[in-house]
Amino acid sequence: MSEVKMLATRAREAATALAATSTVQRNRALLSMAHALLAKQDEILSANAADIEAARLKNTPAPLLDRLELNPARLKSIAEALKSLALLPDPIGEVTSGFRMPNGIWLQQIRVPMGVVAMIYEARPNVTADAAGLCIKTGNAVILRGGSMAMQSNIAMTKVLANAAAGSGMHPACIQSVESPDREAAEELMGLHGMIDVLIPRGGAGLIKSVVENAKVPVIETGVGNCHVYIHEKADAAMAERIVINAKCQRPGVCNAIESLLIDERIYERVLPPILKALEHEGVTIIGDEKTRSLGAVMRIQPASEEDWGTEYLDLKISCKVVNGLDEAIRHINAFGTKHSEAIITEDYETAKRFLNEVDAAAVYVNASTRFTDGGEFGLGAEIGISTQKLHARGPMGLTALTTTKFIAMGSGQIRE
């Protein structure tokens, strides 16, 4: 039996055992896992340092290195996220509806675990802990398949978390990691129909496309983030600049950072130059349309191609386009956006209302940075990903996204005529 099939077989056993655990038992496991991350910090950071060094030798871009890096502060934050999960209400067993049928049967719909959750993700070792924590809280077994760039970090963290969970009474196979870096291992995981209940890819456009097109198991499509800020003609210019700088520069390598700036042609000559200068001061490369480039006497603005409007840079780069009002902004976003997070800066209520109603995205903002699209920021605790699809879950996926429902029917001898 292959490594992947063996992991899945054990995960099915673990899922059955986890479904019988109590809220108290699962919360105790989460606290043990949080404690273990800090107690085994040196072991995890040593593995991460090896991954970082290997990535640097391959000239990996700085934003990807930032995603890959762990340090004591980040580990502490990851541990705190696990602790916060233990404090959240348990969705398992929640009654979503209930009523007595005319024949006297009492019918309830309740939340139950998915079963076996698989994750395929790239160079973000924090996903290892987030996914493990969310799955333990919701009574699911999890199989993790991280990218080769973070392989040592992921394996080290998985072992620490799995040992801690098992030590607190969870099934030993509740948290497992595919250790093979081979592409064939990921492909086999995608094909385990009947053994994997849901597969969640988390990473770049190439990874997500590959999983969606090739998987034979149910998939929740997650967050490629070609996100926009649109500055309306009635925007507060100072507010617009603060939001654009934050949304692009605070952490450019993440999916909720903006990749494109749109601005109304009625104000661009006055409002756009200070914003572009501020972006350039932050080291951002500006890629603009003809009107944007006409402002570039003292700035270096590269010409934009049609491809740029649909590009997720994940870097200190931004495309900029001058648009003829709200209608064009909405058309542009719906054509080139990835249904992740979109924002408008405006003081006009009706304009804001139209933007909220007509832009097709999982999260839509008025006068706020897109960087808030995050499970922690939304009060969900850790997140397992940000869904950009419309079935089952959309936006940051917390605990309820990892549950399904079943109907419970309590009768007294009824039969159907």
C-alpha cells in the first residue's frame, strides 16, 4: 500500500474515533497542541531555518520568503490562535432546524464533522497548525500535504501537533502529513474518492487550477486574490492614500493584499500623484495605463498590458487604471477580479450601496482595507482558507465550513403508507 493510501486509511479510522469525542476532549487537545508548539519551538525553528536557507539558494522572492519564515513571535501567534479556538463555541451537534412532522416524527438537522479533510498547500507552515487546529475542533481527521519549499517545517510541526493531540487522548492518526515531495503523491491524494471527504487547496493560481481540474474528490476552491481598490470621485483623498498603502504594502505576499488600483477620471490628476509617490516611496513598482503614465514626470511608471489587469503579483507591484466612473469600475472588477476581496473609497452612500450590491466577491469593503479578509480578523479564530466559490462556504472559512449536516428523525413506530 502506498504512503498516501495508508495515511487515508488511518485517517478514516481516526475520523470515526473523533466523531465520538466530546467538546471538552477536543478543546483539551487544542490546548496541548498550543503548549507543544512553544515547548518544541527550537525543533520547529531549526527545521524552518533549513527550509529558508534552501529557498534563498534558489533565489526565492522576498514575499515568498516572508510567507515561509517562522520565528518565536509567529509561533507564539500560531499557538495563541489554537488557544482561541478552544474558547470558541463548538459547532458540532448544533441544531440548525427542528420541527415535528404531521405524522408525529420529530425531525432535527444537526451539524456533524465532514470526516477526512485533506489540505494541499504551498510555502506557508502556519497553515499546518491552522488546519490541524480547525479540524480537531470540528472532529475531523486531517491529511496535510505542504509544498516542497516548506517540507521540513511542515513535517516538524505536524509531528509536534500530532504527538500532542494523541497525548491528550485523540486518535494517533488524527493529524498526518504526506512526507513525499513527489508530485505523484499529491495527485494520488486528489484521486482518493470515497476516502477523502473534502480537499482544500491553498496557494497560488497554478496549484488551485491543478487541484480543481484534476481532483476526483470534492474540492473547496480557495483564494487567488486579484483584489482592487476603487477611488470614487467623492472619496476622501487622505483616507484613500492610507487605505491603498496599507492594502498593498502591509504584507504584499498574501491573497488579501490589493493588486490593482482604480481611480475616477474626474479626480485622478489631483488625487493620484500623491498616492503613486507614496507607493513608490514604499518600493512599489507601478504599472499603469496611459492616463496614469501621463502623471509620471518624476515617477517610473511601467506600461500596463491587458494581462496585468488579471495578475496576482504577490509582490511590491500594483497595476493602476483610470476609469470613467462607477459603472466602468464595477465592470472592470467583475471581469478581472478573482471574487476574493474588493474595496471602494467614497463618501457617497448610494455609490457605496451599488458597489456592495453589484461587485461579485466574497468580501466587499467600503472605506476600509482589504487586508481584513481573514478568519482571525472576522472573529472566526484560525481559518483554513478563503473560499472564492459560492457553494457550501464563501469567504474566510472557520469552524462551520468544516462541518456538514445530518437529519435526525425520532419516531414512535411510524411507517410510510
